[in-house]
Amino acid sequence: MADTHGPRFRSPVRATIDGAPLSVTDHTDSAKVVVRAAADGATAQALGVRFARARRVTRADGSEWLVVGSRPGEWMVIAGRDQVASIRGELPADPVATVVDLTHGRALLRVAGALSARLLAGLCNVDLSDDMTPDLAAFSGSVAGVMCDLVRDDMAGERSYLICVDRSYGGWLAEVLVDAATRIRQHER
């Protein structure tokens, strides 16, 4: 049977750990579309999120997008893998906007659980306190020495972070995160 979503997707991530109080999971197969446009133009208004923030959008078909204001005049839309065409199609015609599908070029990891901030604090150069990085805060930082885009994206009331990184670092970073998570989990026993 032919893959209707393009070439077979292969994640660079091999290491994951799931369960309470800390998990590291692979979401690399999510659509990751970067949009660059004037910060005060029609595209910015359509995306509806400012720099350093994110918002969830539930569409009429029930699919959900996470729209991230990653840099001034730059957004990333994270959605289900089959949503790339929909993302492109719902943006206004804007001659100064660029839309680039980076689904295959970026890895996406989720670090979640009560100890997720503790794990990242040991590997990250960002203040992860609630007042500095509340739910739906978007920021860039070094995680284990690699520059990443991060979003605090709490799920069901539980602290959670999405970490987007160049694909070439994805597998290595996942291994570092899983190793650190394993050590924290063992210490908590």
C-alpha cells in the first residue's frame, strides 16, 4: 500500500522513556511548518500569537495545531503529520510571507511529568520557573549544549515541554534526556 503522506517517515530518535513521574517521548513525525512574515501583517494576524508565546487551535475537523511565536516575524505550526497542506491552505495570500515544511528536518521531543523542569534545569540554560516560563511560553535555549526551540506545553494539568531541534541532533539529544530521566527516576525511588 502506498504511503499517502509522502516518503516513509523515519525518526532519528531511538531512545524514549514513558511513565510517571518523568517521560521523554518522540513526536518527530508531527508536522513542523515554519512561517516567516511581517510581524504586523495579515499572516501574523491569521496566526494570532505573539513572539515568545504559543496557543492551541482546535479546528472544525477536530484536529489541533500548536502555533508558536518562535522569533519576531517567525512562527512554527506543529500539528499532525497530515496537516501540512491544511496549514499552507489556511494562511492568507501574503506576497512577503514564506512557508517552509521542516517536518523531515527537525526532531520533536516531549519531556513531561512532575520532574520535567528538574530534568531540564540540569541540562538547560533557561530559568524554568512558573513566572519566567509559564504554560505556553515559547523560548530558545541550549539543552545539553545544543540550541533548541522549546515550548512549555502542559498536558492535562501536568508540566510538559516540547523540544524542537535539528534532525541531526535528535537521536543524540533523546539519548541524553533519557539518560538524565533514568538517573532522576532512580534517585526518586
